[in-house]
Amino acid sequence: MVDVLEAIKGRRSVREFRDGRIPDDHLMTVLEAAIWAPSGSNAQPWEFVVVRSRDTIEKIKLFSPGLFGDPDALVVLCVNKERVKGRGPKELVAVMDIAMAAQNMMLAAYSLGIGSCPIASFNKTAVKELLNIPEHVDPILMVSLGYPEKWPEPPRRRPLEEVVHHEKY
Amino acid sequence: MRNIKDLIQDEHFKLLTFLITSARGCVDEPHLYGPLRLVDAASKLIKIMKQEGKTVDELDRILAMIEEKKHLVMYDEKEFIKFLDELVAELVKIVKSA
């Protein structure tokens, strides 16, 4: 396990994977990290569809232009709309909850030497159909997981001085 | 007629689904993802041509350029556009030499 800040700074979006099966317990650790993310009103609106079948991953790839490489596993992060019903304008908050769960997953993955990439560019209707996802559950994001062919160089970050505004904008 | 299982493993079919899915995706995605999808499709097409023994060294070089630089779109917009210009220049060389 690595230090949190080290994981935050070291994580990269990995788009080339080498062969290698992620042990089940490591995958469960990654998923457990997801469920410990914060969520608005503690709604925990997430559902995670874990796909490891090569055949199914190949089918999903057909409808996912943003999915690069051959990951060992895919996690489709979904919002269960039943869990946010009657809670006011919660759709956007639920999407943020998913994003926070995804970040937890990717940091946990990195700490285990597993590469990951968040993917929003996929056809939601197609993936919903392929994975038998029910009507009241919407796929929002996918995270690909696998052992990196290489860890990409860090992209440029906007400096703190540019993005942090003290006391007022 | 081929069966469906064969069809979904066919590289032409994979390219077809990529193109149609990308067409829908491009409606909502950042505008530079359009060019990214097109060069990614070009890369897939060159790979098919390779399998069919239809490439030449110059085309292999274009494939290598795409694979090396397509992700620039995520990090450096200016360099990505420069890379697209380089690709066109490489293609012109091929056509001119014919």
C-alpha cells in the first residue's frame, strides 16, 4: 500500500495493458474502496457491474470508442435512480457521487499496482442492453482495470497559483 | 451467409460499430474527440489492411504515428492538431510518389 498523496499524484489514466489477471481479492479491495466514497445525503446511489468475461468485454468495446487497450476487468458504475427519488434535484449529485466512488477505486487500484482509466465515451443504451441493466439504473462511467504496459508520463497540471483563490476569487 | 458469432469478431464489423457509435458519441463530446475518433478509425482500418496484406512501409509509419500520438488530444490540443497536419503531409508524400 502507498501513501494517499503518493497515490493521488502517481495515478495515471492507463490505456495500454499487458496480460495478467487481477487477483479476485485485489478486485474486491478496489470495489470496497468505491463504497466508502462520500455521497449526497448518504444516498449511496451506486451499483457496480463488474465484467471479467473476455467475450463480454469485447462486446462492450464495440460500443465504447473511449475504451482503449485490453483491460483485464471493467467496472460499469451506475446510478440507481430509485435511491435518489424524492430527494430533490439529486441527479447531478448522484453523478458526483459516482465520480467520487470512481476516484476511490482508481486510487486503490494504483496502490495495488493496477492501472485504470475512467471512460465516459461509451454508448449508454448499448451497454445497458448488453449487461441487462434494468430501466431504473443508468450507467454513468466505466473504469477499465489491468496491469499497465507502461505508466504514462504525468500530464501538465494547472498550477496552484492559477486555480486557487484565497478568501475571494 | 456467416453466422452472427463470426460477424462480431470480424474486424470490418468492429470498425463499423466503432464508426456508428462514435457518430452518436460525437454529438455530445468535446469537438476534438471527432478528429480523435476519425484517426482512431484510420488506425483500425490500417490494421485491417495489414491483415489483408495491403499495406506498405509508409502506411505502417502512419499507423505508428497514430498509435504514438493520438492521446495528445487529452493533454496538448496544439500538438494534437500539429500531429493531424503531419499525418496529412505523410499521406500526400505517399500519393505524390505514386
